[in-house]
Amino acid sequence: MSDILNDKRWQIVQEDCIEHMATMPEHSVDMSVFSPPFPSLFAYTNSECDIGNSEDFAGDAKLHLAFFFHQFIRVLKPGRVAIIHCQQIPGLKRNGELSTIDFRGLLIRLAKRAGFVYETDWPITKNPQVQAIRTRSTKLQFAALERDRAVSAPAFNDYLIKLRAPGANAVPITENNLTRNEWINWAEGVWDWQQIRQTDTLNTQEGKGEEDTKHICPLQLPVIKRVVRLYTNPDEIVFSPFTGIGSEGYVSLSLGRRFYGCEIKNEYIAAARKNLKKAEQSEAGQLALFECGHE
Ligand SMILES: C[S@@+](CC[C@H](N)C(=O)[O-])C[C@H]1O[C@@H](n2cnc3c(N)ncnc32)[C@H](O)[C@@H]1O
């Protein structure tokens, strides 16, 4: 197969994805699913190209992401699908905001400006009790409810933004044995946390660096499984510009697709390579079907 993978099933490149995508051939990937770094919320490295280190949503964060989409649209085949997983960003002392920052809206606006077609998004609900414990957010606590309900507010959802590259899709996506019942379930406009469990992820411990104060939030495997089955044919190339510990690659390989990724942090690359080797050794489909649960 003479394409960007040169006969390999997968490759992870250690480079800033914005710079690397500029060197990738045009229209070289069939689909993309990823979680971008969330500016001002999680910093993964001390590198200046780590988008997690940008703080200003009208300044450096916006600029980084604008450059990102400008390159990203080049590498995706016409008519094909990109799924971006994101969440809204709370106003914090660190980002100087009182209001919640509309990160989802920013991503959609920048993607459209680069030429993408924005089609829809799936909110994924979150268990409010788990979120209250994890984030210690005042708005979710009983104390706020009892002291002053003006500050009480529901849990943040995750979102999957669906974009299409402009142009006609040359190879229809028809394989996969996707059943009508699966589509009835997945076509619902909101995906429920009881089906997409927050803990259904790869193990994050291996990617932890010695000086890390925060660890990575890997994308839930059932989310990846649904969108890879929906939007690729077997053997096609799934791309994650922000590979992390390799969740998107792990599911893609397990489902008989190929994978191409970029990541800047050494520890995550090592963990991702290990995870992808594990998926490669599994029978196609078996690992992901087992670990993502049956739907
Ligand atoms: C939200 S995490 C992705 C997690 C991934 N979906 C998984 O499940 O493992 C974002 C990742 O982007 C990486 N990153 C940040 N800036 C980057 C850049 N400019 N190029 C490539 N990777 C970058 C971070 O190191 C981090 O691993």
C-alpha cells in the first residue's frame, strides 16, 4: 500500500502536529478523531508548542488553534469526517475569566474559518456526582444548594463535534456490519454517561512523567469505537494529531483500521507505542469489542 504509512499498520511521530501536518501529503488520512489539549486547563509539557500551555482564548490559544485547523484541513480527504472531543472550560483565576469559556464554539468557528463544514455535535452527559468529586466545583456541591442556589449549575457535558472536509467523498463508507439497531441508538442527539462510562479508558499510569502534577484525560474507548465504526471502512487510516497515550490508535487497530498520530511528550509516546503493539497483537476487533463492552 503506497500511502503515508508505507506498508505499516501504524506510526506515531514525535513532533508538534502543526509543524508535522505541513509536511504530510495533502489528503493523506481517511478520518480523524481526537481530543485537543484544553488551553489553560491541562498543561502536559513545558514546551511552547504544547497548546495546553496557552492561556489567552482571544490570543495565543486562538492563534495556535487557527494554525492547527489551517494544516489539518489539508491532510483530511475531501468529504471525510473529523470528530473533535472537547468540553467547555470553566472560568478560573488562571485564565482570568468569570464566565465559562465557550471552547466548543471557538473550535467550531476556527474550523469553519479554515474551510471545514460543521455538521452537528453529540453532547455526552457526565455523572454530576463524579464531576463534583473530581473537580470540587462549588456549583455542584450541596453546600451551594443550601447556601445560595444562584451559584448552583449542572455538570458540564463533553461534546463530539462532527466536521466534514469540503468536497465529494470518493469512497463511500458502507462496510462494518453496522446494524440498524446500533444506528437507532447512536443517532440519538445526546449520548448518555451510563452507556459511555467515564472510566472506560486506557490505563494512564504508564504515561505519567516524574514531574507531572496532572495526568492525561484519555478519550473513552466506546466513543472512539462508535465513531471509527461509523466513519471509516476497514484498513483506512485514522489520524490523531494529539495522540496522548494512544487511545484512538488502540481502538482503530483493534477494529482492523490503520493509525497515524503525532505527540510531543516522551512518556505518552512510549505508553502509546506499547498500547498500539498490544492492539496489533490482538485478533482484529476482539480486544476493542471486549474492552469497550458490547452494545
Ligand atoms: C487531551 S490529550 C489527548 C489524549 C488522547 N486522546 C488519549 O486518549 O490518550 C492532548 C495531548 O496533546 C499533546 N499535545 C499538546 N500540544 C501538542 C502539539 N502541538 N502537537 C502534538 N501533540 C500535542 C499533549 O501532550 C497531550 O498528550
